[in-house]
Amino acid sequence: MGEIVDLQSIENDDFLKQFLDPKNSVSDARKLLTVAQQLNKFGKALEILDAELHQLVLTNHEDLLSQVTWVEKIEGVLSLMQTHVQSLLSSVERLRAKIVEPFNKLESQTIVLKKLHEASNLLRKVGRVQHLLHSQKLESQISNAIQSSEIIKAAKSINELEQLMFDDDLVGLNLIANDQQAVKAHKLTAKKIATITLSQGLEASDNVKVSTALQVFENLGILSKAIEKTEKLALSEIEKVAREALDVSLPTNQDLGKRTGPGRAALPSPGSSGNLRVRLWENLDRLLQDTLYTHCVQIEFLERILLEHFTKEFEGLSQLFWSKIINLLAKIFIERSQASSFIKQALEGEYPKFLRVFLDLRKRLKEKSQLIGTYTISKDILLPFENAYLSRSISRLLDPVHTMFSGDVAPSQDEIDSLIRTVTSELSVSLVDENLSTVVARNVGKSIRLFCLKCEQGLVTSGEASQVIDTPTSGQLTNITFANLLYYLALQMNRVVANLAGSLPQEGAAIIANALEDTNKLTKNILSPLIASITDAIESIILTMHDDPEFRDPSSVQNREIGCSLYIKELQGFIMRTVSTFLAPYKNQTVVIECCNSVASRCIEFFVRHACLIRPLSEYGKAKLIVDFSQMEVAVAPLCRGGQLGMLEQQQYRTLRALKSLIALGPAKIVEKVLEMKGEGSVPPSLVLLHLFSGAPPELQSPHQSAGWSISRLSQWLDNNPSEKDRLTLCSGTLQRYELTIRQRNLPSFHPLFPLMMKLVSLSDNK
């Protein structure tokens, strides 16, 4: 701690600077100093401060004296201002006394005037009430209320009186208490008359009466409440009639006074169920066709008048009323069906009849309706019963199928006829509604598909189902039976659809038709292995033509009888036997003919191909091959409907006929003809090219010989490569190899067939 000699040392002293700033806490220096030392520091600091103050006064004594002089002048000015303020306050008090007293008088007179005005207004209202009540005007209007103009005027007067008499200012006045009661009575009378008039007008569809009643309610200011009450009364009556219509129960033996022994249940009396069912449907018909129809027509009539003569606020009243009816009936029907098994069984079991009642009502309402809108039937009222009915319907359609396939024996036609009768019945009763018919048709489709599935499960798929060597096996006979049953089902089902034509929706008919396609598909699947075996056998027979030595016999044709080849005779016999033995038993000849046409087309295609692959081919062999071409038409005729080859694919048949005429020509003529008719495409150039190899020298090998293939493998390659360009490219490789061989041997010329073949190969560039 340093010595205190000036103000700077005071500020820097650790002990004293804590007194200069109140925020500083007690310093450690204070704790270290004794009391005497602290007092000593205080004393020195005070001496320094006194010296500094003395120095400042000496330095600034002139400024201090000047400021003291100005303070005295300010005190004089303030004293003068106080005098002026006191004078002003006195003037204000005098002015205030002159204003307040007139204001108070004016205020009191205004209050008196207001009370006089209120009293006058009250007396005027009372006078108007007395005038309306005692001028005999209202009394005469009420007494003559039958006349429309009078009741309307009376309602207007009553409304005016009610607004006057029940004003807040008139409440509690004994003077008009009796008159208020009279107004209430008159209002009730007018309201009652208007209600009766409205009811009569709605029942008779009287425009004048309904308009009069509505105008009365409008004048009374209760139009909305009156419409709401009318709607509630109608719904209340509908609910009452609906509950009474469904309030039927089966009388039991006990009800007839017969005693039952202990432990015996109360059984329904004989014949009572049928009578109650008739009664139930009569009640429902009466409910919908009478009660509902009447009220809906009345509400719509009411809405039309409201829209024509009153506010548009009630637009859609009839539709809203219809929605409330549907919701109400849905609630009642569900409650009663849950409480009574008889009601539930009747509505579920005869749902189409239940639906038809609603549809008839909707149709009548739409014909009668003059407003824009539809009377739709909510699913809330129909869906529970529709689901139960459809569940039973699908069961009735599927159960016969399960039953007829439950044994080891295939179903009989009688069982299928029973199923058809069930289908006819289900479709017939569903015709009341297009949507219902479509759903039932979908269930019929499920029944058909189930029948197909059961037939498919009973088919024999082992090797015996496809053999064509011996007579039909037991497995093949089983498959024939199932195929014929499928055909019989489809035939009868189509007859049912045809009989219902015009009534059954197009969508439903299309659903059944799509399901019946499964019978044809399954029949094709049954025939598929058999057709494959027939095709394989035919191909095997045709392949034996390559083993016939007569095609290579170089002997002259002259003086020799030319007949068809043995393989053709075998083929004719095989096809005839196959058609009559294995295919004729199938009654679905449409599918059989479709399959046979494919077999015939394949047979011709295979024959033509291998006829062109015979090598070498002598002149005798060529003549014999031409005869085989003619006999091939005879061979495949049994596979075609009525023996008409025109049913086959046009390309296959044209190729057979065209190639038959070409074989008789020389190579040059053949190529010329092919080039001429290349646009028509009757004979593929690749086939002609393969045929030309039959007269080529050994060094000009056939494509399969060049590739090291067998004839069968070449045939498979041709099946897998139908493109004419690919086939010609295969042949061109052989020709190029032959050209290379001739050039390597330095032979002077090519074989005459080579340039002709190259012309055909060149056609591949245009493909």
C-alpha cells in the first residue's frame, strides 16, 4: 500500500477504492489493516479532498457567483407566474358555475321526454292490439276460415298481434293479459285448420289447398316447423305400418290350445309357415306399394309447391325424405330379422322377391316423379339379406357338383340335368335386377369351373391315354366320357342362356360364356396327348418314304403301272382308323375338327418337306411321287370336316397343289415358275431348292449331308427356323462348298443345276 498524496492515489488504493464503488466487496486489504491504520487513511484522504475542493472554488469562483445571481431572478419570475395562475383558476370556477346548472336542467327534461315517448309507444301498441281484437276483423276471419283468403289474412293478423303483444314492453301488463290468451287460442285454431287443410290437400293432390296451408304457416312464421312436423308424422306412420307388417310369428301347437308333454318343444302347426309367408309378402307389398308410395308422392308434391311459390330452402326435400325412409326401414328389417328366425329366413331365402318389391316401388316413383333425382336403394337395407342369399345360392350351385363327383363313377347326364335345372332356377329368379343377375351368373361360372376341375381330376394322364396302336383303353374311354360330359354341360348351359336371351344382362351372359370356354380348353387338353401321338405316328409313317427303293429305281416309266406308295396306303389306313376309333367318340366335334385341322396341316407340311428331301429321285420315282401327292389329299380328307381340305391353312394346301405341278417339270422350268410367282409365295423357294438336290451329283451334297445331320435332324431344324431367309442361307453354305470344290479341282464347268440353285439362293437377299 502506497502513500496517499493526491486523488489518483485515492482511486488506486486497495482499501479506499472499495468506498468509491458500492458494488465492490470487502477487500482483503481492509482485513489486513488495523482500526488505527484505517482511520489514518480516512483522515489523509479527507485532507486531500478538502484541499481539492478549496482549489476548485478558487479556480471557478466567478462562475459560481454568476449562477447564484440567476437563481434569484428565476425565483422572482416564478412568484409572478403563481399570481397569474390563481387569477385564471378564479375565472374557470365562475364559467363552470354558469354551464353546469343549465346542463342539469336539460338532462332532467330529456329524461322526462324519453319516458313520455316510451309511454306513448306503449299506449300505441296497446291501442293497435285493442283495435285488432275488438274491431271484429280477426273474429270474422277465424269464423270464416274455410275460405282461403280469410284464413291467410287471419294468419297474418295473428302473426302481427303475436309480435305486438309479446313485445318485451308489454310483458306483464294486466290490461292485455286476456287478449294474449285469445291470440294464442286464435293461433292454435289457425294452425289446426292449416294442418287439416295441408293433410287433405296432400291426400287429394290439391294444389290450392296445399298452397293455402303453406301460406298460413308462412304467415304464422312456422313454415319450417310445419314441414318438419309433416315429415315426422309421415315417418312415424311408415314406421308403425312397417313394424305391423313384420309382426308375424309362427303359431305353435300350444297356441291352438293343445297340450304338450313335459320336455316337448312347441312345434309350429302344420301348414302355418306357408300361410304366414304369404301374409308376410302381402304386408310388405302393402307397406311399399301403398304406404311408402303414397307418402313419397305427397312429400314430392309438397316440395314442388314449396319450390314454385315459396323459398328454395326446401330443395331436395323428397330425396332427404327418401333417405330417411331407407335408413328407418333398414333399422326395422335388421331388428325384426334378428328377433325372428322366420322373418330372417323369409327375407334371405326369397331375397329376389324382396328386392323386386323395392325395385317396383322405385320404378313407380321414378315414373311419377317430376323432380330431378333418383330413388336409389341403399345397400344398408339390402346387403345383409343379399349376402345371405348369395351364400345360399352359391351353395345350391356348387353342392350338386360336389355330390355328382363324390363317388368313383363318372356323373350321369341326369345329374347334369339336375344341375342345369338349379342354374335355370337361380338365373330366372335373379332377373329382377341386373346387378343381382350378374353376381348369380358369376356364381354359375364358378359352378362350371368347379365341374371342369372335378373332370380334370378324374382324367387319366398315363401313357395309355395317348396310345393309338390298339383299340381305346379304359383310360381313354374314361377321358372320352369326361370330355362328352363337358360338352353336354356346355350344350345345356348355352341352351339356358339362349332361352334367357333378352332378360339376362350381357355382362352375365359374357361371364357364363367365358366360363364355358374352360370346357373347350379342357377338352383340348384331353385331346392334346392323343393328337400328339397321332401326329408322331403320321410323321413316322411319312419318314418311311426315304426307305422306299422305287423312288430311286432308274427304270423307264413306260410300260409300267404307277400306283401310290405303300407308306401312303399305310397313312390312309392309319388316319381313317384313328379318326373313326379315337376321335369320332368325342361329341365336341368343333374342338375335334380344330385339332384335326392342325394335324392335317402338319401332315401336309411334313409330307411336302420330306418329298423334297428324297435323293436320288428317278423319273419313275418322280412319277410315283406325283401320285403320292394326289393320294395325300385323300389321306388327310378324314381329318377335315366333310373331307374339305379348304378348311386347312391356305398356305399348306396351296403349297401341296403347286408343288405337285412343279415336280413334273424340268429343273429350269421349275426355277422359272418359282421366280415368276415369288410374289405370291405359293411354294417357298427353299423347298424347291431342296428338291433340286435330288438330281444333283454326289459332290453337290444336300444341306444335311454337308452338315453331317440326319434327315430327321434337318427336319427339326426346319421346324425351329421357319424364316425363308435362314433356310436359303443354310442351302447357300452347301452350294458355296461345292463351288470351292470345283475350283480346287480345276474342273471346266459346274453342274447345270448349280446356276439354277444360285438363282433361288439369291432370293434370300430380298427377304
